[in-house]
Amino acid sequence: MIKWGFFTKNFSFYQNCFIIENIMKLAEKIKNFLGVGKHSQYVNEFFDRSNIRSAIYVSSVVIVLELFMILNITLRQFDEETRRSTQWFAVHLTCFIILLIAALALFIYSIRHVKKLSSNRYLWAALKYIFSLVAIAFGIYISFLDYKKGEQFVTLMTMTIFVFCFVVWRPIYSILLLSGAYGLFFFICNKYIPATYATKINLSIVFISILMSAINAYHQRLSEAKKEEKLEHAQGILLKLSISDEVTGIANMHYFRSQALEQMHDKNVDISSLIFLFLDIENFKILNEKYGFWEGNAFLKKFADMTNLVFKDSLVAHFSNDNFVVLTKNEAVQEKLQTIRRNLLGMNYDIKLGLKVGGYKPLDRECLPLMACDRARYACYTIKKHYNHDYCEYDSTMASNFQKKQYIINNIDEAIKKEYIKVYYQPVVNAASGKLCGLEALARWDDPKYGFLSPADFIQTLEEYYQIYKLDMYVVEKVCRNFVYAKENGLPLIPVSLNFSRRDFDSLNIAEDVEAFLNKYDVDKNLIHIEVTESTLSENDEKLKEILRRFRNDGYALWLDDFGAGYSGLNVLKEYDFDMMKIDMKFLSGFSGNAKARHILKNIITMAKALNMSTLTEGVETEEAYQFLRENGCEQIQGYLFGRPMPDSELYEKLKAGLYQLDFPGN
């Protein structure tokens, strides 16, 4: 019994809740039907615009009608047959003039509003109400006079149609005002002459028809307003997405370039007062790796807001990753940048964040914003590795270097097509025997305009602009062709190591592309070594790990290039498997008088052996360095002591002359 009582009590409770919920839903529907409650600002403005347009039509029709009626009754007073009493004329003329004045006031304000000369909602509401009351009063009075003569109440019907069907009211107002108008009219008429059944029916039909038309007009207009509001909102989102950056919320580069171009071409803007700034946040990559993607994006958002605030009234945009650009007046720029740097230091991260900035002052209005940003960026990158410099402006020396960069980017395709780029080979020797055991393929650019371009110039530039894959794949194909040439001419097939950039792993299906070239030219995989620089590697780069595993599984030897040149060497050794460690030539700088360098090199060689890796030391130029490396177990040597990079033709001549003896498997 207790359980059953508990059940019935709970059932009763839920039943009551259900009833209350339905009552609330019904009340909400009634409120919506009556138009009770607040509308959004957009909906209110939509109703105002719609009603003002309707008011122009209604008031203009009323003006024409009243002018016609004034003229008509005035002319009829001059005719003996149609003349009315002076009192009748005066009363009717006054009624027509009052309605005319109300219509004129509404018409004039509506026109001024459309032309954006007036925009006072309260004045508009007052004029609307005045006109409506005057029109209804006019309709009641004239229809009452017609009723006394036994005629229909056409004027009241016309006026209420004008007021309630053309101009949209909330249903609650339509119900109250229409009921009041028709109720008052019926009361007056019925008191003077008792209304017949037909009159009551006709009056009720007209009342209901106009009321339903008014309510329908309101809900139809409300539906249109909400639909347009949603569309406007969607368009606003699309517009924002088209001009703003997804991560930071500030301007994107498309919007920045368009707005910057407008400023540059504005004759009222002093072009000499402008400066483009390129901002590079130092150590953001470390922050991103330590705190994660979401925190990194949150930081970029904070930085963007801070930069926007500091460079108020300037054009600020997110360039890419941890880079931002600013177009601003060249006033107190250093003070503003120092403010940003202080704010960076004050952020709650245990990573020291810094800011490098490059600046470019446009020389004329024809300078394109994209080019200006590139020049500011170039200036910034020239100080990227300079600890004591955090600001640099683009100058004439940089202009020359920048032009060379642009030349390299613009001409890399032609250089490959016309073979201005040559593949040179630098010998690698067996440390124990001093014999040639391999080659490293290196690119050299012999340009018709600049002559021999430094590899440091064009390789770095091609990497920066994500064009390095063109060069590296060209070298792969040239090496494969040289193997074919050597095979056809009975020349020895010497193993070659190929260098790949980090950008290659992002831009290509590199394992598939290398495999395709080797298959095309029938080159044995044992003749190819894949070199990856230490700076390419990252502990958490799963994509790179997968590609290198594929190379290894496909039978290629993997070489770690430039070990010790960066800061991640020891970290990546535990994450990746390599067959050969190439020790960076920097360890041999000042070798003869540097005991520390000897200890470091000795321990690196020992560590590599413990990890089952062979060792090759680059940059060997002295006999002393060579003997030390050989005595301490370094297997292979590369450097000017054994030969500079040379064309394949020169290499084969030296082989024929006996200057190099061969020492590698299969020879």
C-alpha cells in the first residue's frame, strides 16, 4: 500500500507538471499571436521601414482624396442645385483639412526618413498615432452622417483599411483600436437610429474582415522580418569570415591587402608617414609544443587583441602562424613595440617570449602591400638569429638581396628547364683506407645573370618560399641519369647521398616520388642514401617518423646530417633510427687549439657506435683533424682535404687518372 501510494502521488505530481507545461505553452502561443513582448532591434527596424514605405502610399492617397473632396465641395457651393448650408460646408471642409494636414505631416516625415534626413522613431510613432486617430475619427463622423441618410459606412471602412491593413500594428493594438472604433461607431449610430439586423451583420463582417487582415499582415510581416534577420546574420558571419582571421579574430591578409591598398592610393594620406611592420613572436613553437594547440591559439588571440589595442587606429592582421603585420603611422613605433614586449614578458608562461620586428617604409603609392609585407618580413628575418637586435628596417643592401631572392623564386623553373642548375659531387672517403667510398650530391646554380649563386642563398630562399622540392627532385633525377650514364659507359657506380629539406616532407609524397625515379632509371637502392638534417626532426612529428620508417622498410640507408648544428640532436636520437651520423663541421672550427672539441668529437663517435650508427665527419681540411678522427674510430671523412664538390665529368677524369681509389661493397 505504501508503495502504491508513493507511485500514485508521484504520478499525480508529474501529471500536474505536464498540465502546467501545456498551459505555459498555450500562454506563449497566445502571446505570440497577440504580438505581446519585445522584438529584436532588427525586427523593430524592419517594421519601421515597412510601415514608413506603406505610410507614403497611404498618406499620398489620402492627400489626393482630401484635395479632391475639398475642391469638389467648394465647387458644389457655387452651384445652386448642389449648394449646402454654410454650416455643413464649414464642418466638412474642416474635417477634410484636418485629415489633409495629418496626412501631409505623415507624408513629409516619411519622405524625409527615406532620404535619411530624419530618423526619430518617437516622432514617427507620434505622427502615426495622430494620423490613425484623425483618420478613424474622420471615418466615424462621415459614416455617421451617411448612416443618418440611410447610406453605408464606406468611409469608416476605407479609413480603417488604410490604418490597419497598409500600416502593420501588433494584433493586440489592432484588436483594441478596431474594437473601440467600430464599437463607438455602432453605439453612436444605434443611439440615433436603432440598427437593423442587416446593419449589425454587415458591420460585424467588415470588422472581422479588417481585423483578420490586420492580424495576418502583422504575422506575415513578422515572418519576413525574422527570415531577413537570419539571412542578415548569416551574411554577417560570412562577411566576417571573409575579412577576419579564424584563429585570432582580427583582419586576415586578404582584407589587410585590400585596405592597405586603399590607404596607399588615398591622396589625403601622406605616404611618407606610413610604415609596414612584420612581427615575429620568438619561441612560440616551444610554447605550442609544451602547452598544446588550444593554448597556442588562445595565446595568438591574446597577442592579436593586445597588438590591436597598442596600434589603435592602425591596420593589424594575422600573417601566418606566429607572424603579424601592421600598417601604421611612423610615430612612436618603438615605444609601442616595447609595450608589446613588456606585455609578453608579463604573460604567465615559463617560456621566455620575445618579439622580432622588421619595418618597411613605402617609397611611393605604387608599392603593393604584398611586396611591402615581404620586405618587412625580409628585414625581420635578417635579425632572427641576432640576440641583441629586435628591430630592423629594410634598406638598400637588403633591397639588393631581396631582389636576388625574388629572382631566384621567379627563375627556379627556368633554371631547372635550361639546366643552369648542375649537380656536383663531393667525395666521401673511408677513414681507415683513405679511399673513395661514396659521394654527396650537391646543387650548384650557374646563372646567366648572377653567375654562380651561393647555395646558402638559393637553398634557403627556396625553402622559405616552399619551392625547395623542385630543386631536390631535380637533383634526384639528375643523379639517377648519371647512374645510367655511368652504367652505359662502364664507369663505376659509386653510392650517392641525397639531401632532403623538411619542406619536402610537407610538399611531396617523397618516399613514393624517390621510388618512382629509381624504378624509372633502374637504379639500385643500395646506391642511394637518404640524408635528413637534424633541424628537420622533431620529437612529436609522427608524419615524418612514418615517412622515414617507410624509407627504411623499402631498403634505403638513412643518414642524419649536420648532427650538432642545432639543439635537438640528443632528443631526436632516441626517437629515430639512422644508419649514419654526419657530424657537423662546426666541431672542427679551431680544432688544433681546442681540447674541448677533441673530447666532444671522441664522445660523439663513441655514443654513435653504442647506438649502432656509423659516423662521418664533415669539413675536414687538415691532416691533423683527419688523423685524430681516424684514430678515434670515425669511419668516413668528407672535406676539402679530399676534394671539393665537382661535376661528374671532373670526378670521372680523376678516377681515370688514379687520383681516387675505390673502397665500397661490390667494387
